[in-house]
Amino acid sequence: MSKPILTQEQVRQLFDYRDGHLYWKKVAHPNKQYLVGQEVGSIHSTGYRHVTWQNKVHKVHRLIFLLEHGYMPAEIDHINGDRADNRIE
């Protein structure tokens, strides 16, 4: 189990999780307020959705797992093989 850069509580404060997607709940910079309510990040060439927070890139599926389970495992399997499907189920 690797140590997460963000804690479960930080993820809970920053993002809303709905139907396999994370949405901005709070942003750090006043000029970025337009992002609140928008889906976080973008799809990387690897097929995973990434989001940058405090100059660090995070894979969204890992943040969702941390948010739901409270810890970050070394590996997370997309059970259906779809890297863009981040539903916790």
C-alpha cells in the first residue's frame, strides 16, 4: 500500500464523486472559480483521466478509490478493462 499524496479528507473537500466522475467542489485560485462544478482533469494518452493539484498529477481512478475506501492500494484494477470507466463498482 503506497502513501497517498492527498488524504481522503482533502479529496473529500476538493471533489464531488458522482457516477464514476469527479467534479471540482473547491479550487485554490480565485481565477479558477469557473471550474467549480466541472469534471476534473483530462484523458491522458494512456487512457486514464488525470488531474493536476498543487503541481502534482493524480490519476482520477486512484483519487476515487481513496475517497471511497480511505486508503491507496499499490494497484487498482479496472475490472471491465476500460481505463476511462472510473465507477467505484
